[in-house]
Amino acid sequence: MTVGEIHERILELDNLLVRADMRQISMEWGEYQVLVEEADGLMKLLTKTTSELNGQSYEEMYTLFAKQRIINRISAIVGRHLELHPESNPKEDAIVAAAFEGIHNGTKTPDQGFNECMSIFAYLVEDGPKPPRVGFFGRLFSR
């Protein structure tokens, strides 16, 4: 695979994962985990390859790619929210803008920005794939 093909596959996987999180597509937990592991493995390969090609550290490149993945995820979730609620909401707009600005200028980690956005959009992913319940009560309530 070329670097471009690896990147494209990560984008495809992330798109499937976020759509599963938002229940736009149905996916079992096991299948979801396989896709997460594939995306993570490709992310490590992409980071290793590009860091060697660019002469940057693995950590720098990984942080850059992780930031981009989180921004893509937030963008997809915001897009879905706007499909469902096209009316303007200045309070929510300000929260999302501040999160993106903070990620961009480095005052917030990508995870902090993502968590701020999810304070608005959590309803979209609350029914996403979850691990199977274990133990007696897990089996009892999963029926």
C-alpha cells in the first residue's frame, strides 16, 4: 500500500466507525472492534512511514494525524447534527468554534476539543456499538 492508500483507508474506516457510533449503519461490537484495530494499525504504519520520510519524530507525526482524525470525527458529528437541526444556535456555534480554534492553535488537546463538542452532540452517539454485557446480570438483561 502507498502512503496515500493507507490514508484513504483510515478515512474510510473512520467514516464507518462514526456512522456506526451515530447508528446510521448497524454494526455489532465485534465488527466495530475489528475496524478500530485496523484503523489503529494503519495509523501506526502511516505515522512510522511519514515520520521516516519527513525526518520528524514518530510522536510529532502521530499527534498531527490524531488531531486530524479527531477534527474529521467532530466534523462528521457536527454535519449530522446540522442535518437534524438546521436552525442556527449561536451558543452551540460558539462552543464548536472555540473547540476547533483551540485544537488548531494548540491551547486545547484534540481530546479536550472533542469532549467540549460532545457536550452538545452526545445524543448522536449514545446508542452506538457497545461491548457485550458479561456476568449473570449482563446475560439476564441482554435478552
